[in-house]
Amino acid sequence: MRLAINIVLAVISGVLFACAFPNVAAGWLIFVALLPLFVALSRSRTWRGAFFIGWLSQTVAWLMMVPWVIRVMSHYGGLPYVTGVLIFIAMCAYLGIYGGLFGVLFHRVAPSTSFRRWLLIPLAWAAVEYVRTYLFSGFPWSLIAASIIDYAPLVQFDRVAGPYALGVLILLPSTLLAWLIVARPNGVRRLFAVTGVIIIIFVWWSTGYIAAKVFVRPNGLPMSRAALLQPNISQEMRWDSDNLVLIFRRMMAMTEDAASHGVQVVIWPESTVPLSYASTDFYKQAIESVSRDRNVDVILGSVAEDASQPNKMWNAAFLVSGGHTIGHYDKIRLVPFGEYVPLRQMLFFAHALVHAVGQFEFGTKDTPLDGRFRYGPAICYEVVFPQIPRAQVVHGATVLVTITNDAWYDGTSAPRQHLNQARLRAVETDRYLLRAGTTGISALVNPAGQIVQQLEMGKQGIIYADFQPRTSTTPYVRFGDWFAWMAIGAVGLGMIRRVD
């Protein structure tokens, strides 16, 4: 009976957790989503039982959050539908292991009575999220902080210590409620704990409310304008060679139209024209001509090649400024099973995926593209890594630019999940974020993480985005992921000094 109840609680927690993210996007649920899991874990008698409960809860959550993996694997990856489903289930089961790790940490650090010890629980969650960011190439998709991106006052703490610290604050209500249910403390201890958490939450909200107002104010620098192009070109259209001229003409017409509106920079989405920019003369000459004649910077996505290494290519963002191709940024964090296939010699489906999506090399330089402004680029998936935009700003980026192709995920929750995570990067760095997507969602995001303008999926158009370059430095940019390391240390010490 105990195990059955724990399983039910774990499943409920996983469902609530998933519903805090798009498509449901009921962000307020995240404040209580893990309460059933905490109660179930407190009832687990062994670390193995705690691992299973944590794994089950997060596996359920991932099964609800990322079913779009099936579409990518089967529709675009060239795999049979059943194979895509099996890979999706295996992926969710793997990601559930991080939930299992959290369950083990919970079992080790959480006593039945001391609330101070229970405060190690949200720190354990932060530690596990940080591990997930890096382990086995990393997959920091839907960090818990992204669930509250629409609550501007609460998300501002992200600029202080990053998403891992913000996650700790998010889990305080669930931690307190679980402690009250499990420990049943007396009046004085209950009063101190409840009062302390209420004060923390009030200070968190009130300071964030002020910050959300302050950090979007003009900083004295002149306003600039960018054009974010959304051509609404599907994957099928890009893969049909008969459409090459049509795609090129559409992009050039949109670029000319945007340049005629007096913008300083035109931003194309990721790899819109299925040609190599650097090695296709008419393509390169057309862009450089527009840049020179219209006096605009153009940022566009294309493959980058090395003449000395003809078998290698990079997913890149090129900058054309003053009529010259200044350089390119090569994508550092590639999409597993999308842009490269890990363990491809061992996995039975690897050959089909490599044939369908190719095999890119990893970029190595996280420095801005320097034109009329200092652009901090992130290509598609890699914007979910907080460390990449932070590094760009450390190196002098004054505005963030992300180019993406979410056409793979049309009709799913993935594009909205992707955008919500990108919005966190604007908060962390105190920068405007300029986002151009092939089919959407293109958006202008202000330094408070709020969407100023957007073009929804499946629409063609141009966003004329007014932004200000910024040179400010947030605590997170200055000090990085110190909080995550502190959480790892505190949890490790708590495990050593456990009081049964």
C-alpha cells in the first residue's frame, strides 16, 4: 500500500510539473508541483525506493513535455514511427534518471523534523539541474526557472545568481508545505519557518517588481532598430531543390524591404537558404551589396566550411557589415541526434539519422560578432544554455541575437518552450534579445524578459525591433554559476553530516 501511494503521488507530481510548462503553461503550478513528490520521497524507506519514485515522477513529466521528439525522429529523421516512439521513451527514461538522483539526495539529506535540513532539498534540485546542464553533452531544456518566465517580478532574481538559484526560491513553498505535512512541527518551530518563508517570498516579489520596472528604462544610449525576418519556410520547402531560387528571392526581397525602413541591422533565421554562404559567389555578393548600399549589418545563418578540411562543416552565423563579411560564429552546443549523433558507432539508428541531418563540428569560440553593434549570437538550441550568452556578454556583447529554425516542431509545444528559455537569457545578462525564426516564433525581448513584439508560428513577416545596446554587468554575468557550485557543496556536506 505504501508503494502504491508513493507511485500515485509521484505521477501526480510529474503531471503538475509538466503542466507548468507549455503547452499548458500554468506557471503557478510549479510552486506546488513537487509537493506530492516530496511527500512520497519522505515516505521511502530505502535509497533505491527514493530513486525509483524520483525517476518515475520526472519520467512522467518528460513524457508530457517533449513528445515532439517523435515528430523530429520519424517525420524529419527518416526513422520508422515506431522507432521514433521507442527513442522518445528511452530519452524520457534517461532524463528521469536525474529525478532519481534527486530522490537519492532527498533521502540522504532530509530528516523528519529539522526545517534547516529540509532547506537542503531545493539546493539538491539546483545541484541536479546543474549536473544535467553538462553531463553527457548536457541537456538543460526546461530548467525549472523557465516555468515562471511570464511572472516578471519573480524572474528578475535570475540576474542575481542565475536560473539555478531562482529554482531554489521556486521550490521554497513546496519544501515548507512538505515539511509541515511530514514533520508536523510544534507551534514555535512552525511559526518561525512559515514566517521566514513568507518574508523571503515577499522580498523576492517586491524587489523583483521594482527591478522589472527599472531595468527596462532607457539607459541614455540612443535607440536602434533591427529587422527580424520570419520567411515562414517549411523544412519540406527547404529540402526541395526546386525551391532554392524562390527561397533566395523571398529572403532578398524581405531584406530590401527591411533595409528601406531605416534599420541598422537585418537578422535572418538559422540556415534559411540551403546554400553555403561563403562558397556561393552570387549569394555572398548579393548580401554584401545590400549591406554596402543600404548601410546595414546583416546577420544570417549558413554552414561554414574550411578549405583545408573539406569533410568538416559548422553551423554558423555570419556577420556582413559595411559591405564586407566580417566573420562568423560557429555553434558551440549542437543538438544531440539533430546536428550530431553521439555514440553513432554503437546505436542501431545512428546511420539513418546521420544521413538525414548530417554531422556538424563543434564551434570553440564564444566571442561576439563585431559590427555596428557587438552582437552576442546563439544559434537555436544553444540559447537554452545560460553559460553561452553570459560568456558573450563577458566578452563585450551589447545585444543578444538568436537565430533559430523551429520548423522541425511546427504544431507542438517546443517553439514556445524554446522561446521561454531564451527570455531568461535576456534577464540574466540585462540585454535586449533579438530572435529570428524561420517559421517562428520570432520576438523582441526586453531586459526584463518580457516579449515586446512577436510573430507566431506559421506566419510570414518582419518585426521592426527597437532596442538599446547595453554595457551593464549583472551579478550573474560577473560571477557566473557560483550558486550552483555552492549548492553542490552544501548538499555534499549535508550528506556527510546526516542526522538520522
